[in-house]
Amino acid sequence: MNSSAPLSIDETKQQAHALFNEGDSEGALQLLKQALQQHPNEISLVLGLAQLTFQSGHLQEAEQLLTQLPEADQASGEARSLAALFQFSRIVMDAPEQAELVAKLQQDPHHLESLYQLAAYLMLHHQIEPALKCLLESIQIDKNDHNNRAQKLLLDIFTLLQNDHPQLVNHYRRQLQSFLN
């Protein structure tokens, strides 16, 4: 392949991920930004840039990239997954370490904030069912949660998982309904 020939979008994303994995996060981000200037409507480049920006430790900048997408693109599966990842990360940002939350819940199994934060940690570690159980437990303990944040997070997770895990979502959705009735 001619080294001066422009890279395809897929090749650009692959090269950016390779650079990132080699420890050159700045090079990876710069490559995606340059490609985005050439292809400003290429959603996969925006999503790739948002993901690597997040992985570089710049959560707010990554969130801004997502919010600049047209609404239809924000509703795509990959964009929703990234938005959820960012949401879980924002929750745990100010939370104690996961082990500390577990210890706190052993002392006080009804500590709502710890249940909420632990659910976010669990989702970040792809422990979906334990996360759903934490949120349901929180809702069951405090049905009058004044801002419904555990319920909102649970519903966001349902939306995120609906296509890949419909039976799991339906099971926990029924449990949620039984708690709310």
C-alpha cells in the first residue's frame, strides 16, 4: 500500500486504537481529530474520538463530543453505551473505593448512597445483574426517593440492555413494577 495514500475511516480508527494501546494517546486523539476534519459527518469517528478521549481521562470533553451529535445519532446503540459509561464514571468519580462501599453495606445494608454508587461500579465492571439488584434494593428500601435517581439509572440501564438482554430486562422490569405497586 502506498504510504502517502489517505487512510480509510476504518484504517484510521484501527491506527488510532493501535497508537493508543502503544501509549501514544495524544497521537491517537490527533489522528482522529484530523480525520474528523476531513469527514465531519462521520459519526463513527466522533464516537471513536469520544471513547479515546474518555480513556485518556477527559470525561467532560468526551461527554461534550457526544452531546454535539445530532439527536438521532445520540440514540444509536454505540452512543448510548458511551453515554452510560460516562454516567457510571461520573457517579463513581466522587465515590469511595468499591471495597469501602461493600464494607459500608455490610455494616448498613440499607445505605442508599452506597447501593447507588456500588451499582455504578458494578456496571463499569460488566457485572450487570448485581448492579440491577443493588438498584432494585435501593428502590425497595426507599420507595419515596425524592429525585428517583436509582429508578432513573435503572431505567437507563434497561434501555441500554434491551436489545442484547431482553429477558434480563423484562425480569427486572417486572420486579421494579412489583416494588412500585
